[in-house]
Amino acid sequence: MRKMEKFNLLRHFGSSVLVMVFGLFFMAACTYDTNDYEEVVIPESVSFDADVIPIFESNCNKSGCHSGAIPPDLQRDVAYNNLIFGGYVTDTTSAENNVLFQAIDGGSMSAFASNQDRALIKLWIEDGAQDN
């Protein structure tokens, strides 16, 4: 009788070890995507001239797209009026309700905007989209 109990105990123990080994193997085989998100620095306020226009100049105007060829024209001297009076920025309570922000946040222009760019433009819109 004692031999049988010992055998059952070893068999049960062996099964448990086998399950743990397979479990560790499968857990080790799992991979997780890690995203190295860029750090976003959000200032207390955003200036259209000092913060938003440089985004347009480095990402939108340099290829010639939004420098008159494709609306909106985002050149320094006309960008503000084109955005505000052209219907690209119409709601200063929520950036997500504006064509400009939708385009850079998952829309057709999202590849050309960094997370920092999106944060600055969002803050500019939600701070009243001032011409400052």
C-alpha cells in the first residue's frame, strides 16, 4: 500500500512539473510589442507664431504641398486666416472636432505630425486658436 501511495505521489508531482515546464515555455515564447513613445512636453500656453507655424514650416510647407498648391495654404503670412476662415478650425472647445486636428490625428496627414506636434496644435486650438 505504501508503494502505491508513493507512486501516485510521484506521478502527480511529475505531472505538475510537466505542466509548469510547458507553462514557462509558452510564457517565454510570448512577445509583447513595446512602443517607444516620444516624450511630449506640453507647455502652459502655445503661440501660433512661435509654436504652430514652425510645425507647418517643417512638415507641411517644405514639400510644396501646403505652400499654395494644396489647400489650406499654411505659409506664415496666410496660415491663420486660411485655417480659421477656411473651416479647418471651427471649434475651440474640443480639438477633435476640427478638420485640422482630425487630419493630423489619424487622418491623411498623421504621418507628417509627431505626438509633440499634435499636442501643441491641440493645446493651441483648445486655448482659443489665437493669432499670437
